Amino acid sequence: MHVINEIICENWDKKNDKNGRAIDINPKWKFVIPEIIKRYRIVGWQVSRKVEISSDYPGNCREYLHFFNPHFVKDTMLKGK
């Protein structure tokens, strides 16, 4: 969880407020992904697990978590940013 918190907070900007942030899944996290998703959702994040397949790299895929916090969008809108 600590590593994910650092990645999410690192260089967060207005684009991330609007679109969220994708974090590639480290193979070591594979068995704790459901718990990670659960914990972030409990505190208000929208989290989804995604996989991208590209014909540019046959046999390889990108697996990642997408984090979005709707509270950041509301706060930004309220502050007029």
C-alpha cells in the first residue's frame, strides 16, 4: 500500500484530478490486488483493474490499476481551478 500511495501522490496534477492515474501492476502484488482495491474504495477512490493488449507486442499485455478520486474533482471545481 505504501508504494502505491507514493506513486499516486507523486506529481499529481490537474490532469490527474480529471482523469485519474494508471499504475502498472508489479507481479509481486498479484495476490494482494483485491485487498488493495477494497481498501482504496473504502476511503472513496474509484479503482479498476485493467489489461491492455497491443498488436505491437504480441504475447505481452499491460496490466494496471486505474485510480480516480471524485473528491479531487469536486474540490478543484469548488476552488475554481
